[in-house]
Amino acid sequence: MLDRLCIIGVGLIGGSVALAARSKGLAREIVGVDRDPGTLRQAKALGAIDVGFQTAAEGVYKADGVVIATPVGKVQAVFEALAPVWSTQAFYTDVGSTKTNVVRAAEHVFGKMPANFVPAHPIAGRELSGVEAALGDLFESKRLILTPVPETDVRMLERVRGFWQALGAEVHDMSVTHHDHVLAATSHLPHVVAYALTHLLGRKDEKDEIFQYAAGGFKDFTRIASSDADMWADICLANAAEITALLRRFEGELHDFGHLLEGGDRSAILHYFAEARSARQRFLDRYRDTS
């Protein structure tokens, strides 16, 4: 059991870490750090944290476990605030959806990657945001990716692995660059496409009628366009090269399908759809989604 767990950024993910740690009895005291005093009051009222601070230096005092749960665009500022009070005895981890920028930020602030910081990314979330949307079982049976680097202390790696496993996550290891490549395809691009489609239809003259008659498929596909815009702007900028490369390939897919329609080739269209359907079924058969 941790004596003091500090969570920097008490939003959906940070709040869910706090609630899960509370329900699992992983820490004697849970401390929240957030610039918004209203968020801290709400987190305390929900039972997620015991006490809240507006500065990281206050929050990490005597903490033996620290989770950085801010948007990825704010991570370097967090490292800068933590640098003067960094403890070599505590473990540090994060929840960012991109990892290359997080590692670079740590290297920029500390000169090299701290041995006791283990980057992590829980593949869990909701389109809702804020601590009021936090769930104590958000990580239960969800995949979580750790991206250790050569400098990572093996003992700290195992402490962090054990921490996330205790929250209910299924933990996997991956390199930093491979993580950003894979997540660009499976998470970042789909969010961009959902935002883009919703943006396109929202600008049409008949948008009210379009949304009025939208079927369930439209609502399902565009659901993630309700995600936190500030967070996703940071993610897209942090992984811009990978996302841009995929967008070019996606443009090619749309172009190719447009040619099938223009040619009126029904058998080719059926074959295209069947291939996509089979690919999705292979995914479902192999990686049964537990979300």
C-alpha cells in the first residue's frame, strides 16, 4: 500500500485513478493537484481525493506514487514544476495518449529520462470529461500500455506495472515510437475523422434537417466528436506526423472508393465492403472489445 498517492490533473482519467485506488485500498492518502479549486472541491466531495492543492510541489510532498493526468500539451510544464522537488524514491507515471512528446519533455527538463518515470497510456476513456465523469471501474479489464525506455529502472517499472494491474488494467509493454504509430491508427485518426464529418455536416445549409433524421449509425460514429476538444487538440499536435501520414492514406482510400462509385461497379463495391467487414470481424474474434 502507498502512503501517499498524488494525482496531478483531477479530470476524467485522474479522477478515475483516484476512485479506483480508493476502492482497491491502494493508498492511505490520495492527494489531488489541479489549478481549478472548484475541481478539487468536487473531487473531494465525490470521495476521489482526501486533500487538494493547486501546485504540484505541494501535492507531491512525501508522495511515494505520482500519476500525471494532465493533457499531453501541459506535461512539460508539470515536469518543470516537479523538477525542484523530484523524489528518486517515488514512482512517477502518466496517462497521456501520446508518448514521444512526453519522453522528449522529460529529457528537455531533466537532461535525461528520469529512471523512476514510467510512461503509460490506459486505453480507456469516455466522451465525457471532468472529474464528475470519473468512474472507479474505468480501467477494469482495459488494456494499458507501458513504454519504458533504456534508462528506466526495472524495479520502478515493476512497481508501476503492479500499480496499474491493481487498478484492474491488463498491462502491455511497447516502445515509445511504436505506441504513437499504433495509436495514431486506432485512436487518433478515428477521432479526427469523426470531428471532420461532424464539422462538415454542421456547416451544411440543411444541417438541422440532417441532424434531425440522423440514424443510430451516425450517432455511434460521431460519438467521439463529443470528446474534450482541448485534450484532442493537444494529442493531434503531439502526434501530428503520424496522423498526417495516415490522413494522406485515408484520402487515397476515399478517392479509390469514389472511383468505384463513378464506375458503377457493384461487384467491386461489394468486394470492397466484404473485405472491410471481414477485417473488422477478424479484429472482433481476436481482440474481443471489453470497453
